[in-house]
Amino acid sequence: MPMMSGFSNAFKVPELRKKILITLGLVFVCRLISQIPTPGVLYGVLRDHLNNSSNTLIGWFDVFTGGGLSQCGIGFLSIWPYISAQIVIQLLSSVVPTLEKYKREGETGRAKLAEITRYLTIVLCILQSWAISSALMNPSTLGIGQNLVANPGLGFQLMTVLGMTTAALFVMWIADQITAHGIGNGASLIIMINIASRLPGAIGTGYAHYTSNKIAPVAALTQVGLLLVFGFAVVMGTVMLVQGIRKVPIHTTRRAVSGGASFGMKQTYMPLRVNYTGVMPIIFAQPLISFPAAFLSNIDIEATGFKGVLRDIGTSLQSGAVHTVVYAVLIVFFAFFWVATQFNAIDISENLKKEGSYVPGIRPGRATAEYLDAVMTRVTLIGAGGLLLVALIPELMSNYMGVPWIVSSFFGGTSLLIIVGVALDTLRIMESHLLVRKYEGFLRHGSIRGRV
């Protein structure tokens, strides 16, 4: 099979083999950090509570930290403070003049933005680890009636902040080393491995669920078969969503250069990704609905009046039709919000004009910007619809079909989108190394195309 021969050929190229081994070694270190328990925490009590909890927010955190939450690992924060800092800086660079200036300065500006991102990462690590230590010392806020910390106090908080911050910064350094010396983007790979590490647990949970006495053997076998077929279809649809592009034709006029030579009259295209936003809308929407729901639903059950109304709102936001509708609206909103802040049609049209390029039938300048903006709006609408469908599948399977959350999370949402996207990017990089050295790639015809 071409796929298996491609993996075999990857270890025949010394440079590629070295990159793969470095990546595997560094990823192993990241997984090891996430499994080291935080000193002073009775993580057995926390794990028992999480195993019996139906809170999708808690399950979401546990999946994305690779079990770091249930283990209360010192590497619980993992790469997420760094990712959060990157997102914040990326958004601010569209509205803050100083950051926008750095963004336009090429390599020097990017280095400055990277430095600011790292400083912001430290701040986020301290704030998040302090909040985690406070929550552990007050288990009632987590709905736990037992103590989670052996010796609570300022000493425990400082130790937790120091340990988690150091671990998160070490993971950030490892991500940079994978990007520089390994295969693919280090931060994306670490997130993907954290998610994939929960797959064996999901299979075990699914097996226990469908072999229990609550489900008849024939019905269980039928449901498992349908889930496998449905899972294959969802993966195929996710691949199409990740790789889908809208080709905008671009023509380049002929230019004269020194020596009498000339170039131009090229016909190419500009690829506008259908899923331009990636997983950002889901990442924004999930906490934005889950945190208020968890907070409001904890209001005293005997409360009346305005507090009672808030409690009812929080309860309805946790699950059911209201939760699904609000979640869907937030995903669509953030899909258009992300495109509005990151896709600058005016800058693109100006760059095309400077390069002597144009869209056939459209005047250069403002008319081109309006055309690109209109096309991107229609493409985003299609992409948001596909993203919404993928995002809601785990929610619907968990809430209405009784499938355990850890199992349903692999049938869509951020888990599947990240795994598919990062896997395609990594395979594309490996294939490019193979093709350059005249080895066969992973496909019999054509080549793997990652995210543009």
C-alpha cells in the first residue's frame, strides 16, 4: 500500500528520520509532564468526581489537556496559555497600531511579536495557575464535597503557581524546538497528541457502555456498527471541510526587467479557504457558554426572584435545545468575527495592484477589495455551516443519544478538526521530503494537500 510504503520510506531518509525521532522524543516528554501529579493534591478524589461527572465543560478540558485535569498534573496548562497569548496578540494586531506596525515589519516585527507573546504567556500562566489552586482549595466551587488539598494555604498556592507556570513554559519551549528541528508545527502537534491520548480511554468507555446489561447484545452490535459507519462519514466530511478552497482567478500583466527579459501574463488563482477560521469559533464559543452556565446553575436551588431566573437560565444553558441554539449562534458569529478581523481585502487588493495582478473582469483597487470581501462572505457562510454541523455532532450524540462524552468528542468538534488538520499538515511535510529525494509519497496519484 502506498501509505505504508510512504511511512517505510520516511525512515530511509536520514534527515527526515532524525526529525521524526526528535519529534517523538519531545512529544513523549510533554506527555510525561502532563502525568506528574501536582504536589499536595488528593487527585484520586478529583478523578473519582470527574469520572462520575456529566459536565461537558470538564470533559472538554480533560480531553484537551490529555488527561491532565483528571490527573491534576503539573503540566495541566500544557500549551494552552501560549496558544491563548497567540490568539490575543493576533486579534490585537488588527486594532492596536503598534502591534499592526510590528506585523508589517517582516522578520524583525515577527520576532518582536513573538517576544510579546511569550511575556503574555507568563502572565496568563500565573493567573490561570492561581485560579486553579484557589479552586482546588475551595472544592465546593467545583461541586465536590470532599477536600482536594492536603495542606491548603498560601504555600500550596505559590508552589502550584510556580510548578504549573514552569511546566507550561517548558512545554512552550518544547513546541518551539519541534517547529525548528522536528516535523510540523510544535504547538499543533502537542494539542493533537493530547487529544489522541484520550482515544484508548474512549474506546474502553465505549466498550464498557455497549457491553453492559443495560443494552441488548443485538442492539449494542447494531449501534456500534452504525457508529463506525457514521464516524467514517464524519471524518471524510471533515477532511473535505479542512481542505476545501474557493479559487479566485488571478492574472499577472507582463513586466520588463533589466537585460531585456520580461515576465508576466501568468494565470494563477488565490485560494480562499472554506474553513478559513479553523477551530477558533468552537474554541471561543465553548467556554463562553459553559462558564456562565456552570456559574449560574450553582445558585441556591431555593433562590427566588431575579436569582431564580438566573439559575434557570444557567440550567437551560447546560444542555437541551436552548444550549444547542445558543452554541450554534455563537459559532456562526465567531466564524464571521474571525474572518472580519483577520481577512483584510483592502490590503490584498493593494498588494495585487502593486504586483501588476488583477482579477479578470474586476477593476484593480477598491472594486477588487469589494469583490474579494463579497466572495469571502459567501465562502465563510458555507464554511460556518459545515463547522456548525461538525461542532454539534458530539453535543447531539451525548445529550440525545446517550453516547458517553469522551466517545462522542471524537466524532466531531475541535477534537476531530484538530486531529484531521494537523495530521494532513504533518503528512504533507513528510511527503514533500520524500518527493524531493525521489521516494514514493503516501498516495498513488497526486499528493497530500494540507491546510493552505
